[in-house]
Amino acid sequence: VIGKGMTPPQRILLPPEKICMDWRQKRRPGAGLYNLGSTCYLNVVLQCLTYTPPLANYLLSHQHSRFCHQQGFCMMCIMEAHVRKVLYSSASAIRPRAVIRDLKFIGEFKPDMPGDAYEFLRCTLNAMQKACLSGSSDLDVSSQETTIIHQIFGGFLRSRVTCLSCQTASDFYKAFLDVLLKIKGASSLTTALEDFVTPKQMDGRKSFKCSKCRKKVGASKRVTVHHAPRVLTVCLGRADDQTCRKISQVVEYPEYLDLRPYMSDTAGEALPYSLYAVVVHSGHTCLGGHFFCYTKASNEQWYKMNDVSVESCGIHTVLGQQAYLLFYAR
């Protein structure tokens, strides 16, 4: 097997042993968030990140802001202040003003225009990743993947491409912060994950240059999780590529998930994950509608967070939703 893309980092920016997966402090849930125009997509992402224990622990410890020399916009400093404000506020709801003020630096978002929660999550993590790298120039790619963001959300996917003529396999590795799953025809998260790791014929009859055959050949490709993240973020792709309509089918998802069957090495011991946040989209089209979420607070209770409202609920309610984003922690 020929492998590409797994070079050891020259520097480790945040040692993994500094990450604490359990809440350092237990408390009641924090404040709700005001919807400042059409900002429900942004509120749900901020709430899910606030209740991601290893991220909240890190942000509440001021480890970033103490050493930050960034002039102007810094997403890590904004998130640090935001999480502190939400979790320590005595108010029942707060305004995420700093995030709204700097929306244009996070991505192509406007407060009065509806946005997509998945896109906002990706742009936010991207902006936090950039903030972690500010001041560290000339880092190799592998070292850039050792920030707090990659240490929490990051994993590696392996694409194994097999030549259909000589059966030679070539492996390509790629870092990921989330997994987007196709759900058309999938009744559950496990079915969608099984489909994700099923070998697929590559487009085009001769689309892959085999190093052994020395020519372009037909090939099949199988993607697996090679290195599992501490926090697994899954997007159930509800936008139909052909029609741009929303796929509204129910996709069942468990409270506890074993990632082992979807790994490159399926023989090891179980890799258990537990659900701690769910983003739901209500509405018939992907462009309109409303986002709300369910998160598990540090007191181990589940809450429905719908903009300013924060209400206690049970796990059965959480598991019965038309989920869009799922957050699982190891």
C-alpha cells in the first residue's frame, strides 16, 4: 500500500494531555440568546460550542487570551468572552453582540439574512483555527493540525483507492473537523455511516493514474475514519443536490454511538461516543425556516434552546427530532 498525507508534526501547539473531556465545574445551564434579525442559525452553533466540554474548559481557563497579541478580530477571544458571558450570566438571555459585529470576518453572513447553521459552524471553527495559528508562521501542515480546535474536533479520513486492473491500493489521508453524510434512503445514522464507508466506483472509466500500471485506470475508492476525533460532528445533508429541496425524512440517531465499524481498523476495541448536542431545522425549504437546538449542560440535564428560551427536556424528546447537526463526544 502506497500512503500519502500522514507526516508527523514538527511542533505540537497544544499537547493532547491538556484537554479535559469532562466539565471542570458543574452548574445550571447558561443564558438563552436573543435573535438579532435572522440569527437563529448562529445562536444554535454558539450554544452547541458553549456546551462542548473540552472547548468550554479551555476557553474558561483564559489560556488563549492571556497570550493573544492579535490586533482587531480574534475569534478565539470572542468565543472566550461569549462562553464566559453565557455560562456565568444571571440574565435569562444575552445578546451575542461581538459575534454579530464581526460576522463579515467569520464568513459571508449578514445579521438580517437567513444563514445555514452547518456553514456557520465550519466558518466559526475555521476562524478559531486561524486565531490559534496567528503569530506562528512557517508551520508545516501537520503542526497546524495540533491546535486546540484540531485536538478537539479533528480526525483523519483515509481514502483507499484500488486499481481495478492490478488491485494495487493507494492511501490518501486528509484531516477533517466534521463529517457530512448523505441521507437519501438512509433510515438511521448508522445506515448513513455504513454507506459513507462502502467502496464506490470512481467517476469516469479511467480516472485514476495507477503507479504500478503506469497509466490511467478504472478504480474504486473506500473512505474510512483513520484517526477518530475527540468530538465527532456530523451533518445530515438535508439539501437535495438535484432539486435544492429539503430532505425531510426521519433519520434515527442513538444516544451512544460506536465508531469502530467505520474505522480503517475495525478489529480494535469499541470507540464509544455519547451525544451531547443536536441542531434541528424546522421548515420545508433549506433557505427559510428556523433553527433551534438541544444541548446537555454540565449538570447532565438536557435543555431545548430556542433563541432566548432555555427549557429542560428528556432524552426521548432529544432523540425524536429531525436532526441536522449531531455532536458526539468520546
